[in-house]
Amino acid sequence: DGGITQSPKYLFRKEGQNVTLSCEQNLNHDAMYWYRQDPGQGLRLIYYSQIVNDFQKGDIAEGYSVSREKKESFPLTVTSAQKNPTAFYLCASSAPLAVEQFFGPGTRLTVL
Amino acid sequence: GQNIDQPTEMTATEGAIVQINCTYQTSGFNGLFWYQQHAGEAPTFLSYNVLDGLEEKGRFSSFLSRSKGYSYLLLKELQMKDSASYLCAVDRSNDYKLSFGAGTTVTVRA
């Protein structure tokens, strides 16, 4: 089955620790995206990547970092510089020249 | 900045019709998406409107007016499983970035 996987579903970390969220897709999509979702707010774009070894900052990139070493994988690191990291994180991907984005199941990160 | 507005909550009865409005003011516009998101789950694609007018897909229809910066999602013959959040998103640039509204939570009552 083709799709996007994110792991883990729930993640707990202590304040001041970096944490990496996994996102893998086997849809052969070139573009991948990371969003953050907070209660009462829309999805906000953190980073996106249109091809391997290239990525761009989204609207709220501060305190986050990404890598795109493989087409299938786009991990997001939430660093200690992110002031309010507790949120629901969604990864998405899209096919070449296609606008529709397909979303993974999300990771709920709680920083204690 | 980008401004996408939709109501926070709506409640309707099973079998009824609900219309979710979305107004937008964005720096660019290619088209408008509607996604459905059940609590704690991934958003799933419902529709994408590029041209003005109504597009119907079974019980769900979506309308767009580019000149008015306005769209709506119409849900007919509501079922309990339609209780979810509905997200309006504008495709505003040529690099495939989307800007999302805050979402409308629809509750369907028996």
C-alpha cells in the first residue's frame, strides 16, 4: 500500500531537548512538506522540499531544521530554540506538477 | 499577509444540509482546496476549485467565486461520520505552497 507514514504517533520530550520526527513516503512524490497544527489555528508551513538535497523555509521555520537526503524521507528536527514546540505535526507530499497534497497521520509532540 | 476566514463551528442534524463558507485575501491565487480532518487524523482531500462555479461530487459540492474571494463547501444528507473539521486552503503560488484557514468543526446530531 502506498502512503505516508509518520512515527511515532505520540512523542514526549523534556524542555531543552532536540527531537526528530520521522516522515516516510512510498508514493514516489518529489515534493514533501512539514506543517504544524495548533488548536484554533490553520496548518502552518514549517519547511518544504521540492527535490532531494534541496529544501526551503516556510512561514514558521525558526527553531526547526530538516534534511532531504533521500526522496522517500523528510525528517524534521524540533530544536531547543523553538519556543513553543508542543503541537500536532503533519507531513505531506505531492506528485510532480500536482497541487494536491497527501498527508501522513501526524505526530503529536508534547514538551514537558 | 494571507487572510483566510471560515466559521469556527457549525452544528446540524443528521440528514440535513450544511454550507461552510470560506473567504480569502491572499497575495496570489491558483485555486482553492477543501480537506476533511477527523480529530487526531490526517486531512483528506475533498475538492479543488480553479474556475468559478459549482463542482459536485456525490453528497459534497464546492463553489468558487474568484472575483469575490469566496468559496463554500456544501454537505448534503448529513451522516454522523461527517462530524469532522473542514479545512479551506488556498493554493497561492507557483511553488505549490498552501495557506490554510483555521478549519470549521462540524458536529452532526442524531
